[in-house]
Amino acid sequence: MRGLRRTFGDRDVLDGLDLDIARGEFLALLGASGTGKTTLLRILGALDRHDAGSVLVPESRTIVFQEPRLVPSKKVLANVTVALPRGPHTKETGRRALTEVGLDGHADAWPGTLSGGEAQRVALARALVREPELLLLDEPFAALDALTRLRMHDLVGELCRRHRPAVLLVTHDVDEAIRLADRVAVLRDGRLASDERVTIDHPRDSADPRFAALRTRLLTELGVHRTAPATAQAAPAADPATDLVIAPADPATPAATSKEFPA
């Protein structure tokens, strides 16, 4: 995207944003509430328009939201295959997707019987079963408990490395961004304040000094940590940033076919 702008009233939520994501690359986007993260994701998912600039996105793209958004009247397998063309191999394709997310025994279950983590795994299977070129993740782990969230991190990372879509993850969780992404960008005032490549090998340990150093840099960009003046006797207190999450330490292709959406 180049020069992307989205205005609400007299406020530029996105103000001339430039951003690229390559096929097979995982980009995490951090920012305080109201900085335009979800607006950007909705534009890329064709759920919102932009007012100026250009956007090139693959025809094949899917979104996983914070809520699983399963169809309650359809069983799990039918939810996974809901957007697939009907054919003799549709059910088998869906079953393979369920196996990938560890739910091969849940094909005939109803959504209402699933735990939060299981429902989000179904949503992930539904998103990946179509082999999208662009996968958009809108805080998909925010409603999960801490242990389930860490397991989902491992699963999503493994599946994205296997299927190799371009991935944009919108999150408030700094550790989540570092753990999963190839690049971590910070959005502030409608523009990128920073865009840093993560060079730590997988699996990433939050106790790694490089992980901690990157966390500190990102929190500084987000305004949570401030650099103390040289003459200061003590570091100032951090700003309260209730919408930014610092997670606890861990326990023990071919080019995409693109379509331009004019402003």
C-alpha cells in the first residue's frame, strides 16, 4: 500500500501509510487503541474503504477475528468448509484442516459444545482451508486464557510456516508480536513509527536477552517506557497503558495475483 489515508470526520486515522508484506512473511502490528490498526485490517479485508492512496491485495484473503464467529446451526466440519466449492473432496479437505489444528475428532460437534480455544481453532481451520495468499488476524487470541493463548501461538506459527500466506496480525500484546512475527511494526498517529525485523530463531524464549531488548524498544516506541534524562536520579514512572499487554514469560512461492482497489 502507498499513501493510504482513511478519514473519519476531521481526523486522519491513517495518514499516508506505506506498507509492504511479502508472501510467506508474518507482520505484527502494534499500537494503542484508536491508532488505526483495525481500520487498516478492515481495508485490507475489503470490509472498509480508503479515502486516498493505493492498495494492492491478493484476491485470496481471509480474516480471523477475536470472536470465532462460527455458524451455530452448522456442525464443526460444515463451518470449516462453508466457503469451499461443493465437490466430492470437500469434506475430506475440511477433515484435513481439522486434523492440522488438532480437532480431527470434532467434525460432528456443534459449536456450542466447544471451548473458547477449540472454537478459535475451528475459525483458524476455516481461514486456512482455502489456502489464502493473505491471512488477516484481528487479535484472535485476546479472549483466550494465558495457557491456551501460548498453545495457539505455537499452532499459528507452525501453520503459517507450513502454508506460507502473507500474514498481518493486529495485537496489543508485545510478547505475542515478538514470539510470532518476522517483523514487528508500531503504528502511531496513522503512520508507522517503527518497523523492525525479528532475527531471533524459533522457538523464541521471552527470557532470551534479545527478546527482552526488543520488547524494551517496542515499549519505548509505544510510550510505555521512557528514556530517562542523563541528569535524572531515578527513572520516571511508566505511563499507564491499559490497552497494551506485556505477556508473562513462557512456560517450561510464487507471486500473488493482486487486484488494485482505487481510492
